[in-house]
Amino acid sequence: MPTTQKPHQRRRRRSAEERASRRSDVNATSLSSYLLFVQVLWVHLLCGWAFGSELTFELPDNAKQCFYEDITVGTKCTLEFQVVTGGHYDVDCRLEDADGTVLYKEMKKQYDSFTFTAAKNGTYKFCFSNEFSTFTHKTVYFDFQVGEDPPLFPNENRVTALTQMESACVSIHEALKSVIDYQTHFRLREGQGRSRAEDLNTRVAFWSIGEAFILLVVSISQVVLLRSFFSDRKTTTTRVGS
């Protein structure tokens, strides 16, 4: 004899099936979002590792430091540098292509940016020189970007529109790039300002010590001079013979 389910049992079973379906949809969405986040993070790591060279280094006085980068023809590159500490905050910069042709040359620059497109395959060289300085060493920051960032998604340049999730990820990616640039420039400004403040503090300290020493010498001299005015002088008597 077949069993018949009551209406409330059928409703309970249907609601349980709907909850299970919603739970599976949520899990699938969470997994998709997680995989998308991992993909974005991996692209950021690859971009920072393969498409840019960023370094802050010490450049001693009467010294020259060169760096080399392999570039293919048609690649767009950008060289940006800034002197963080030292002397008048200036340095000589020179950029050469694979054949030794000078693409960029500036003398005693505090900061600058230069963009070019590689016309030849080979190893490009850029050098920073502090040979004109005799006593002060410099701290130099440079960022050498080679090529454009790869698309965030393999099919980002497709004709059809991106999904809402993909558009949000692209916007977040561009915003994070801007945040990184702003943070870098603010760190450089903070380092340069701190260096100037420490240098000014050292000068003020030495000047204060010198003034205190001069004031002490002048005070002692005045005391000695005033005591000489009020000291008793010995009188000598001369006896006149008859």
C-alpha cells in the first residue's frame, strides 16, 4: 500500500531542498570569488617581479654605479630617479642603449623621469655618478619600468563586456597601483624631509655648543678684568736721603 505524504511534510522537504540549493550556490560563489582573488594577487606578484626594478642604494663620494637591463625592441620603458639624502641632493644620470648610444644624460639633477621605446634588442645600461662630490655620499632611489602591465584577465580585451565581478577587480587593481605609487612618493618625501631635519638638528647642536663655549670664555674674561680693577695695589715708598 503506497504511502502518501502530508502537505506540511512536502513543504518541509521542499524548503530543505531550497536551503541546500542556496547553500551550494553560496559555496560556489565563495569559491569563485576566492579563485578570482588568488588570480589578482598572483598577477600583482608577477607584475612586481618581472616588469620593474626598484631600488634604493648608497652612492659614495667620487663613485659611479651602473645597472643593466635586457630589453627587446618595441618595449616602452620608464626610468624615474630621485636623490633622497646627501649634499645638495643632486646626481648625474646617463642612459645608453645596447650599442652605447646615449639616450638620456643629465648633470646634477635632484629628480627626473624619462620614457622611451627601445629601438634595438640588447642590454641597456643606466648609471648614476657622484664623481663631482668630494666629501658627501648620496642615497639614490630609482624605478625602472620595462613594458606594460599584462591584462588582469586573459580575455580582458575581448569584444564582449566584462562581468560585474571582473570590472570590480579591474577597478581595484588600478586603484591599488595608484596607492603604491602614492606611497612610494610619500616615503621618498618623508625620507628627504627627515634627512634635512637631522642635518639641521646637527648644525643647530654644534652652533649652540660653539656659542656656549664663546659665552663662557667672554664671561671668564669679564670677571678677570673686573677683579683687576678692584684689586689692592701695593704702594712703594721711596726714602730720600739727606
